[in-house]
Amino acid sequence: MFRRKQPKIKFYSLIPAVNTLYPIIPSSKLKRKWVEEEKVEFEKFKSKCPFHMKDGVRSIGKCPAISTAMSTGFVLTAPADFKINTIGDGSTINVTQKPCLKHAPLVDVHNEHQTEWIVDHDKMNVLSQTIKINSPWRVICSDPDIVFLITKVQFWKESRFTQIDGILDPLIANEINCQLMWHVMEGTETVEAGTPLAQIIPVSRSLLFHPDYVVEQATEELYRLEDEMIYAGLHKFEPDIKTKIKNMAQLLKKYGY
């Protein structure tokens, strides 16, 4: 299933020590404290309520959508310490950093004239200026169809900043930089080396920009497919993700998809 030649992705750092001390890691290897805590609490709940399945209670850590989001792609971390100081005026950002890169500062600031169109002040506390991290990382890929979604680290608890979503096309520019909305309106915060900054998810260029799609009403055949997919998802107590994918792929093939 899904057999095809896997593209080779190469991440490389312009600062040799960063690759050793703070490498880009698979997202699946990022340890989220809440996942282990939730697992323990859920096991306690199951022991007290053995018929929990009847009420539809499931472990949130095993939700396919959430677990897949947490384990997809790679995580970029801060290559060095830096400090961000804000003074409560909603705009001013003062940066303290050490020179790590030869060609640019590690931390730069985009003023409000560049970012006011994408910052939503109505929904969150956020400065009108944003922070740009000029990371030492670059990426190349053997398959020109691959581009990269740069987004916040999924289900990672970080209240000081949020990565702004974007698409990195290595055929246009292969620098892996971060654009961070800053949420601490007043005070000084130190972002330590190794702090997760962004998640990097490989996606298909052809599916992003040139998808072949239809929008239609469900047919009788599609209703039958729906019934079979529901059965496939419900007939086992706790199927693993690989089994669920295999079953769904088998049903889709049966119906010609």
C-alpha cells in the first residue's frame, strides 16, 4: 500500500554545531508532557469505568486527527538563546541576542506596516510588529513536487508566540525562517536554545496548486461506502492507526477510488 519512491529531503545548517546540539527532529519524537499525563489519567478512568466505550469516551491522545498532526513532518527549534522585551505600548520589541549568523541577525523585527494585514488583534493579545527568526537551516529535496507547510508546532503548549503559517517552496527560496506573532505585551522573556518554534510538513505541490476535484451530492453508492467505512471504524475496540488505514484503503479500492 502506498508504494512509491520516497523523496529524499536534506536539511542542512550553515552553523555546524547547531546540527549537533539542536537538530531538526521528526515531529513524532517531540515529547509533549500532556500526552503522557493524559494517558495515565485515561487509564485511571478506564479502571473505574470499564464500560466507557459504551458512552463513546475515548483517549484524546489516540484521536487520529490529533495524533497524526503531532507526528507529521519535522520540528524546528531555536538555535540559540534570545530575549524579547516589550514595554506595553502594543508595538515596541527590543531584542537581545548574540551574533550567530554571518549574513544576518538571528532575530529581526517586521514593523506593523508589513504585518498589520495578517495580525488579528480582535482575537488575541498580539503585538503589531512580528519577530523574524533567520535560522541557519536550509532544505533541498530530490523531488521538485515537494513544498513545505511551515506552521505552529501542533498541540505544543507555548503561550509567548505563535508561528504564522506559510508555504516554503525550495525552488524559490530554501531558507527555513520563522515569522512569530508575539503575545507577551509587557516584560522580558528568554527563548532558550532548543525551544520548538515551528513544524515543517512536506506536501505535494501538484495537489496544492493544481488539484483535480469535484463537488457533488452523495450517490447511493457513496452512502453504501459511508456505511462500510463506519463499520470498519467501529467493529474493533481500539484498532491501531495502520490497521484503520489498511481497512479504509481496501474499502476505497473496492469502490474504485
